[in-house]
Amino acid sequence: MAPTALLVLGLGGIFAAVLLSVGVLAFPNSSRREVSRSLGAIGGIGGGMTTLRAPATESFVDRVLVPCFRALARFARRFSPDGVNARILRRLDLAGNPPGATVDRQLAFKGAGCLILGLLGCVFGRHSLLLLVLFGVSFSAAGFYLPDILLYNSGLKRQQKIQQALPDALDLLTISVEAGLGFDAALGQVARNTQGPLAGEFFRVLQEMQIGKTRSDSFRALGARTDVAELRGFVGAMTQADAFGIPIADVLREQAKEMRLKRQQRAEEKAQKVPVKVLFPLVFFIFPALFVVIIGPGAISIFHAFSNS
């Protein structure tokens, strides 16, 4: 048999094994199916003919896609370290809990990425057994960790937006309190007149206070949902002010001044990093072009002069 035919046969066997594994994980074994069928029949006796006909009217999503989704989640959880649920929940909080985002969905994306990119790597490395193993393993690992990287990047960008919007929000909050508004009304004013993730977090704080949580608990939950040091400092200051009866206007004024100072320091820090970041493009891209333009004509003249002599 030709080597190409053997390779195609091997890839087909790998693909069939993956499908068989997904099928085993997705669907229960025969004994469980018998138990489920018996329980469904018993329930149908008590519930009438509608219950017996219910499984036949299930959609394609409920019959096929949902079991596959759960199988992929179990597959990813099996190869994940302990505490993966807590870590994913933390990253979802930092990312703002996007609509429809759950731990099981994130794990299902990890499992799907591992299987799909793993098969793609096997296709790329089909010309050699070493490349087949190398590309298959590396692509599978990349697909397994790619959803985590995307979720981490989303949370990082959101925290940066909160950090950038915090000084202006505290200035508006200070002005509103000094103008005579209560703190809760001032916080609602800031949430309505600003945009971005910080406004959403302030709205959530107000909603938690409306359902019965204390102001201190709501602000502590705000600090726990974010990873911005300045916001956590503001939360700590507001909690202490609420506990010891310190005038909130004075605390807000000092916090706003400190936030403006930190924003100025961050801008100066970024300005100091610019020469170092520009150094490598300057050396590897700009200097060679300048050398060609400046030294090139002289080098050509010297070459012609020596060649004529």
C-alpha cells in the first residue's frame, strides 16, 4: 500500500476515534438509556399522552447540539486543573459577565477549539509522522487555551476602560455631592451621564442597594468584581467613611485629587517608555533605509571609480 494511502487511512482512523469519543461522552450508555426511558414512561402515565409525545417534538438543538455541547464541556473539564470553575467565574466577572457567558460555555469552547485545531494540525502535518504529532499536539494546546486568552484579554481591556474613566467619574461625583445631592442620587447622576463599564458597575451598586444590601456590602462587591487598584482604594475609603461617619464630600474631594495625580503619573510613565519602544523600530527599519539613501550614492560612485581604474 502506498505511503499516501496509509497516511489518509491513519487520519481517517484518528477522525473516527475523535467522533467516537465525542459520541460516548455526549450520549449515555445503554443502561442509562433504558433507565431514562423507563422513568419517562412512568412520568407519561401520570402526565398523560402529552408527556409521552414530548421527546418526539424536541428540536434538533435539544436532541443533538445540546448533548454535544455538554460533552465538549465535560471533555475540557477533564483536562483542566482543579479550581477551573472559580478561575473562569473570576475572569467572567472581570470581563463584565457578557450575555450568555457561562462556565460550561467557556469549557465547551475550549473543548471544541482543542478538537478542531487538533484535526487541523494533523492535516498540516500529514506529510511526516513527526510533523503529524508535533502539529497535532501544538494546535490542540493552542485551541484549548485560546478561549482563555480571549476572555483574559476582554477582562484586561475592560479594567483599563474603568481605570481611565474613574478620575472623571469621581470629579462629577464630587461636584454632585457638593451641589447638595445625596450620595445615592449623585451616584445615579454619574451613572446616567457617563458611559462604559464603570457606569454599568455604578448602576449595579445602586440596584444592589435598592434590593436591600447595605452600601458597604455593595461597594465591597464592586471592589471584588474589578481588578483596578484605584477603584479598590476608592471602595475602601468609602467603606471607612460610611463606618466612621466621615463627611463623604471631604473623602470624595481627596479621592478625586488622588485619582487625577495618579492619572498624570501614568501619562508621564507612558511618555518615559516611548524612547525605549521606538528604539527597536528605529534601529532595524529606519536606520537601514537612511544608510541606503545617504551612503548608497557614494558607494556606487566609489565602485564605479575603482572599476574604471
